[in-house]
Amino acid sequence: MITNQDIAAAFKEAKKILAVDGEQTRARDQDGAFVWQGYICHALEHSRHPGFAAARAVILERISPWSSLETWVMTNVVEDFTLGDMQAYRHRWLDALITEFENKGD
């Protein structure tokens, strides 16, 4: 069973490989292949943390009915974001999700 602590840990792993600037940077995954790490869901998948699917489900539920955080932000927060602004927003949201799930009881 996946716990809230597992979800928080998956978010932490994703944060480690999520690009920190407006560039779509690349890194090698565990198999040595190059992967893009510009998006939270991609970073979750490439982290291979056991809780990644549950963490991804949290994200998809929160941004529904939109299919990307960027679309959600442009619709609900501000219409004009630079790539750097968007990446900073992703990191702030991950930080908030980590705190939320670390503090939830299982």
C-alpha cells in the first residue's frame, strides 16, 4: 500500500531531477538513456520511485480538467508566463506538495 509518506518521497525524488531553469535540460536515467526533465510528471516517471504513480495521480487530479500544469496556470493564475517563471512555479508547487504529504497522516 502506498502511503502519504511514499507520495511525499516520490515528489522529493522528482524535485531532484526537475530542471531548475527555463530550459528543458536533459539527464541520464537509470538505464543511461537521456531523458527530458522539464515537467513534473516526467520527472516522477523517471525517478522510478515506488510512489510515482500515486504522486502523478495527485497532480492529474489537482489540475483536472486541464492536461498540463502550464495550461492550468495560464487559465487560473496568469496568462503570460516565461519558461523560467513556469519552471519556478513547478518547483514551488512541488515544495508545497512535499510539505502537504509529509504532514498528512497515513
